[in-house]
Amino acid sequence: MNFTQTVLQLFIGGEGNFRSEKDLCRLLKLNRDYEKKALSTALTDLLRSGDVVRDKNGKYLSAMRAGAMRGTVQGSDRGFAFFLPEDKSLPDLFIPARSLGGALHGDTVLARKSLSDSASSDEGEILTVLNRGYRIITGVYDGRCFVQPSDRRFPCDVFIPKGKASTARGGDRVAVELTDYPSHGNGAAGKITQVFQGENELLVEEEALIAERQIPTEFPPSALKEAEKSAAQPIEMEGRTDYTSLFTVTIDGEDTRDFDDAVSIQVTPSGYTLYVHIADVAHYVKQGGATDKEAFLRGNSVYFPDRVYPMLPECLSNGACSLNPNENRLALTCEMHFNSEGEVQNVRLCESVICSNFRLTYGEVNAMLQGESPLSPNHAEALPALKQMAELASLLSRQRDARGAIDLEVKEAKILYKEGEISISAAERGTSHRMIEEFMVAANEAVARYAERAELPFVYRVHETPSSEKLVAFSEFLKGLGISARFSEEVSPADFAQLLSRVQSTPYYPLVNKVMLRSMQKARYQTENVGHFGLASTCYSHFTSPIRRYADLAIHRVLKLALHGNRSQIEERQRDLCTEAARQASERERVADLLERDTDDLYKVSYMRRFMGETFSAVISGVTSFGIFAELPNTCEGLIRIERLPEDRYDYDADAFALIGTRHTFKLGDEISVTLVRADLTARKLDFELAGEEGGGSVTSLHLQRAKAANPLLVKPKKKSKKEEKTSSSHSHKNRTNAKKLACQKGGPKKGSSRKKR
């Protein structure tokens, strides 16, 4: 036990709690200067790790004794914030500005419920900041000595000392590296590191977002050189199963450039044999090399409407590792044998060589399965295999339904940017999307079960059971709709699936679908298998996308060692690496998701600017204490502030997702007609007002009928309100607003598909 652990034991045992550093020196009988310095170092380390906290009087105590919880800060543009605990079974806390303790939006902190007698039950205070969430922020330089952050969840301007403004001039959009954070009454300070310039305001804002999230945009020369050398290796057949004569296709989106999976099928006397071939990235990216270190740092590829920042250099992601048609490629193949009912009978994993016959798109496959002529005469050869795949996919879908998998309808946007023009529509999931999704889910499950049976160190994709708090809130919401549903702590996916089936033919279905989604946890990576609730799977992994996800690459390495019988190397080298890969992949996925969501919002606002004053049909997609959010059929969403609603006395009912007045009520899922009155590109926010009689006060049936018919074309131009615009608040804390979107994520998004290959 080292000295830091010895000090920690004092706090765990209680003897060290509520003591100052001097008190601890006396307790430990530390008299020499080097001993006192060692104690200071140990206390600093314990504060950083979150094991110990310091109160307002400078006394130390264990985090557990202080009632501390670990989590992140979600700021607001009104100065207060919310604490989101890592333990999702715990409730979020409201943090007033006075209790932030220097914490900023995005920081990882320790917090506790407020001890003040005057505080509400959901109020908290920040005890200590463990990690800063942002090192770089972007904003507008005032030309003198301050930068106003673009993200208004950062409550204070950043001071720029003399000589730290680079070449920035007043009004410039800039990136600031924070050098000092708020503390003891002092604000944040930093230096300007980048000035964003360009005629296209949209692309300037996008560059700023990428800089703020610190997404690597260039590969280091060492990684590029190593990747190019690796990509130039000849294809070796020795020791691999030769599948080059097996009819094989890739099926992806129209604009997909990296093909990391291909499929083959054979009909057998007892059923089907499905082959899911995944690019053997681990062959080209050696563990510990420069390319591997950069891939680990990135964690995943990040996709935007106009570009992609890949996890691997292009010579690998679009070259040697990509399963391009008519070229031999190295793969890991999951060969699955199914009976005539779609039940898996046997699985074989092997290193292989394949040669894809065709590169097909989702649209082409959908058209061919619907009886339309293929765009290319050669593609007609694929039709028999595609029909067999569709048959098997239907059987697999029935099997998943039978075990209670939850098939939520997640509405996603398809955003295209070509030659400076933006188009936005709701993404569609056709037969081909569902078919490939079923095959990838089957392969991911098969690989995870193989690893679990072999007791291999592994990275599982887990999705935990909803918390009891969320289950109670969901039950109360359903009760308000007149739907009887009680969920125990042992709730199963089948309970949710049966509920969806019960309401599918009712008007409540879209609403129940939306609130059910928000009641679920977020999927993540970890080395302990706890199953995947949404898929009703006891064992699940991400195996199918190693070009774009580091978690997949990590388990490919484990599988390859297992196939070669190198058990000692697996235990010696992979267990700790899997833990690190799970942690890093989860964190980088979170960053990528936030950035892609912010970028989508940016493009949506830019697209909607042309429709200022126009009226659309919409659905209430979120309800807060300060207004309602409305979503258009094309997935663009905006806020209707409470001051723009018809005059009334409104009470916010969080459990019912409603603003309830004496004369008007607005509930989640209600259909309304809205007029666009503001589109703020920098804030990435839209503001609506209700369309209707005199000042947008009420919704008339005529307006609603017209808006529905337009869906969402122009109904009636309307002048902007002359009211002074105020800063739009973001979607807030889930208990107070219930407007925060929680995704039952089954896999990261892939360019060219809605949510492909879970």
C-alpha cells in the first residue's frame, strides 16, 4: 500500500474526515518538510480522483461521507445548470449559479444534494471539478479583450490578455484555448488560437464546431507513412478460408465510401447459411503502432453532411480495408447456419479472403425486391440471392420479435449538402436497411456469445434496464393517457414490446413510442456483459464496423488471437487493453454523437432560414417550463416560448409532458401549426410561434388543415413578431423539461444510412 492509499484509508475509516491539512499532519505525525509535501501531493491526487473532497472551510472528507456523486454539468444560458449523475438510477439535480463552484458546462464533477434548509429537494451543489469538459471554446471577439462564447451554456465571457489575441479583429469568429477557469470570483481567461474566415457562414460555423470538440482533422506523418506501407502489402491466401468463389455483395448508402461488411447466402436442405464478412482491419493496423495510437485517440469516424473525418487514413479506410467489388480482400467471416425457422444452429468464425461481386445501394436493393428492373443489367445476377436474404431476414425478425426485442421508430434526418445546396428529409428504413440490420445484429450476437463461452477478455455493447425512476415516470405518463401499465424492477424488453403492440393502432402510438425512447438508458461499451435491453439480447457486441469504430477493432484482435490458439497472449496483452478500449470508445462515441447532433442542427437552421415567416404543420416534441418544442415533418425542431403562447396561467406538469392552462393545454404529441420567426445560425436554434388568429394566439382548424395538407410546404406568409428576441434556452434537465432526447443506441451512425448495423 503506497502513501496515497494510506491517507485514503484514513478517510474511508472516518478518522481523517473534517480535518485540515495541518490536522492530518498531526494525526499522521508528519514533522519533516518532505513528509508534509508528500501529504499535500497525496491530497491533491485524491481530490483529482474524486475519492476525497474539500468543504468550504478547507476541511477534507471522503466523497462518500460527503454524499458526493460523480457526473457532468449541463449548463444553461440563464446562469444555472444541471448535474447529470453517471449512475443513471439517480435523479438529476438543479444547480443554481451560486452553487456551481467554478464548474462549467461539460465538466466532470462531484456534486451532492444541497444541505440548505431553504433548498428544494432536487437542488444540488458542486463540490469539486474533476475534469474540465472543454479546453477549446469558440465565440466572437469584441476587438478589445473579451470573447463571447457561441454556446450560451457557458455563462461568462472569456478574458483575452494583451498579446493573446493573435490576428483576430473585432467581430471575428475565433477559437479560444482556456488557460484559466472560473475560481474565487475570477472569470475564465484564454488565448485565441484560430480565426475562422470565409464567405460561407455555414461552413465557418461548422469549422468552429469541429475545433471546439477537438476532432483531429489531420493524421500525423508517422501514422500516414505506416498506413501506406501496410496498405501496400500483397493479399496472402495462406491460412485463410477462400471465399472468393462465393457470391458476395455489399449493400450500403449511395454516398458510402468505406465498405467494411459484405454478405453471402446459401440455401441448405435444413435452412440457410449466412456469411457476414467483415474487413480484417487488425491485419493492417498493428497494435501499438502509430496508426493504432491515432485510431485509439479518435475512437471512431465522425460524419458530417459535407465531409468525414475517418478513424483510419484513407489508404486503409477507402483502400486496402474497404471491401470494394471485384478485388480480393482480407476479412473475418462469421458463418452462421440457421434452420428453416431462422434459429441459429451453428456458428463458425474464421480469417478469410473474399471478392465482392457487386456494390449495391439500399435504394437499388429495395427497387429490385419490389419488382423493378435493376439499374445495371449485371445486377440482375444478384436478385436470387437478394430474395433469399430477404426471406432469412424476415425469419430473423420474427425470432427477435418473439423474444421481445423493442422495435422503436426513431425519426432521423437525412441531410444532404451538394454544391452549396442543403436538402433535408426524414430518413426512411426500407426492406434492405432492415435486412442488413438483421444480419449485422445476428453476427454481433454470435461473436459475443463465442467470446463469452471462451471466457475471453472482450468489449461488449451493453444496454441496461431502465431505472426505477424512469419506469415510474413512464407508468404515470401512460396512466394519464388511460393506458394501464405497471413495470416492476424486473421489467423485460417484452413488456415494452407488448405495450407498443397494444397501442400500435391507436392515435397514442407515436407519443408512447417517443416517451418510451426517453425512458431508456444509453447504450455503451464495457468489459462486463450485462446484456442489451433494447434488442432483448443476453449477449451483444460491435464486431461489424472496424473501419469506423475502435471497439470493433479491439475485439477483432482478441478473436484473431483466439482463432490462432494464443490464449497466453490474450490474457497477457488484451484484458487491460479491452478495458481501455471500452472506456475510450464510449467517451469518443459521446463526443461524436454530440458533434454530429450539433452539426445537424446547424444545417437545419441554415436550411430553414429561407422559410422565415412561413407556416408549417408540426408536432409538439418537447414540453418545458419555459415553452414547447415543435418538430416539423422534415425533423427540424424549434422552440415556442411561453410568452408566445396564448395568454393564460400555465402549470408545467413534467409527468404528463404538458403545459396546462385554464383555457389552453399543450401536450407532447399534439399536432399544431407554427410560423418560423427566428433562425439563429450561431446558436443553432429555431424559434416558432403558433399560427392562427391575431398575433398567433390560437390554432384554428382551418390553419391546421392547411398546414397538414402542405406537409410542410408554405401555407401562409406571416410577418415576424416585433417583440424583442431573447436568447433561446436549450433543451433542459430531463426531470424539469422531459425534452432531452435519449437514444436507445444500438450502433453508431454510418454515412449514408439512418442507423445502420447495430
